[in-house]
Amino acid sequence: MQELLEWVRATLPMDLDTPQMIEQKIESMLKKEKEQIMDAYMEGGDWESLPQPRFDNYYNATFNTKER
């Protein structure tokens, strides 16, 4: 979220295209955040015992998201 705040401040003042640009930036940051969470998840245990579907279920339930 800090990165998003810095980016928004850097794009001020806003024009008519800015809300769409913010939405696109948030989407890209959510992908990056998910990758970072997955990296931490993988480092926390044996990947063989923590398969991808189990991570996806954890991530979607914890962050109340739909698959991106």
C-alpha cells in the first residue's frame, strides 16, 4: 500500500484518465503482492506438502479475493 500511496502522490494533479490508471496500478500491485505472499508461504514449509491449490485456497480465503 505504501507503494500505491507514493505512486498516487507522484501522479497528482489528476486528470480524467487517472482513476483508470490507478485501477491498473492496483491490479499490477496485487499480482506482485500475491507473488510475495506465495514466496513467504513456500519458505515456511516443504513445498511438496504445501501444493499450489492449497496456497490458492488460503490466499483467496484470507484476502477474500477471486482468482486473478
